[in-house]
Amino acid sequence: MSITDGQTRPDISTVTPMLTAIEDNVTRVISGKPAVVRLAIITLLAEGHLLVEDVPGVGKTLLARALARSIDCTVSRVQFTPDLLPSDVTGITVYSPDTGRFTFRPGAVFANIVLGDEINRAGPKTQSSLLECMEERTVTIDGATHELARPFMVIATQNPIELEGTYPLPEAQRDRFLMRIEIGYPHQDDELEILRTHGRGNPLDELVPACDAATVANAIDRIREVAVTEALERYVIALCRATRAHPEVELGASPRASLALLRAARAEAAINGRDYVVPDDVKRLAPHVLAHRLILSPDSELAGHTAVAVIEDVVDGVPAPTD
């Protein structure tokens, strides 16, 4: 152990190899997208939730299933539709004639990894039923509070092109997702590899878990202690405050965004084998953690500007600590 800014650094020598094993496992299924795979693992280790938004057929669901298969844990899948009820997600209390008592039947959120396919196809009431689950890691039904599993992660997908009959996620719901990512089309050579591997069968069937849920929970506890200097903490705050003052932004990043960015940076450092965070960790993750939390001004949207471009401008304009 060593001390930096009064902080005791954790021993992550056993954590990094486990994270690398998970990353290698998922990469066997998701060809040519190592950055996307790493972002998904960082979200898990930062105790966050992941929003995957992209066109059909690029591997959104496959990414979630490969990550779940790489960890020996409980997994559930919810296909969001307009007629899906909140009780289908959180659970319901039912009366049992045999015992004469009410019993609680858990919903789909009672799992370590919950895959929500096409979350924007469910109504606002069903979408909001996830808010308490994602933020508090608890579910309250009929006045009784039920704890969710640990680790707990929601991986939600949505299709940005088929908008008829959908319900866009409100800002409060998007803010619960630690990251929003796009997978994108693969490179030509990677697409050839996909044809060769997936054309002969499902690679998911050959995946063997690299660890279990308890090991991941222990890694999360250690990553929380990854050292961050006060200068870096102030740098994270400065980035988020700069989004609030940016001329193209109507609503900037909240303090929750600052916390999310710091947690993600700690996980990034641990995957890279470091027990301390450096400014480059924050810079790399800022577009993925902050962009989906911004609301651009109408003039900026009409001009075709994007939230990612705003974050990149903010990162370029805020000086990083050099000590």
C-alpha cells in the first residue's frame, strides 16, 4: 500500500486479471469493437447502467448477453412493448388461496444483469418503474421494500430510427444511465469474421464464465478505493460546470453526472492496472458519460450540432491538472 493525498490505495493486482478475462471473453463474441466492450465492463464496475442506442442488427442484444454469460450470475430479459405493465418489471403481490396469505412474486429486475430490449417502446409508467430500481437498488411493492441483487446492472437498448409508436426516454430516465454508447457497423474484415464465426453456430454457447457475481462485487468494492487527487476531483467538477455555462447547452450536467464520471474513471484505471486515476481516464470517458445528459438549445439542434461535440469542446477548453 502507498499513500497519495492522504488516500490508501487498494491492492488491485487480483482485480485487473479478472477484468481482462471478462473483456477477452466478450470480445470473442463481439468482433472488432474492443472499445465498446470495455465501456460496457466499466459501466458494470462503476455500478452504473448502460444505454445502447443503435440501428438493428449491429449486436446490441448480443453485447448484453455476452457480458452476462461471462459472469456466473443471474440474468433476465425484458422485451419492452406498449402493453408491458410496471408489475411485469418490478413484481407483484398475489393472494395464495392455499395458504391464505399474500406472497410476493419478483419481477424481471430481480437479477444481477437485466437486459431491457427496446426500452423506448414501453409506456412512460413502465419506464418510470425502473427509476427506483436503477438508482436505489431496491423495489417497493405495497409498502414493502425489497433489496436487489449485487452487482446489479440494467442494459437497455433502443432503436433510433423506428420512432412510430415509441416513447422517448425523458431526461430524468436518461440521467440514470451511467453511459450511452453506439456500437456502429463493423469494419469489412471484422464483418467477414462475423460471417465465419456466427455462420457456423452461436459463439455464446461456447462462452465459459470468467468469474462469478461475488467476485465482481468484491472488485467493485476495491475499485471504489482507487486513489483520486483533489486536483482531479476539481477537474471533474470543472468539466461538468463548463457544460452548464456552454452557449449551446440549455441544461448541463448535474452533480450526479460528476459522480458518474468519477466512478467510471476509477474503473478505467483499474482495468488498466493502476490504483490511481489520471486525467486521460476522465477525458476518454467524458463523451460517453456526459453527452446523453445534456439538453442542447433549439438553435444548436437546428444547426446540426451534437452533445458529443459540445463535450469535446468542453474537454478541450478546460485545462487538466498536470501534477
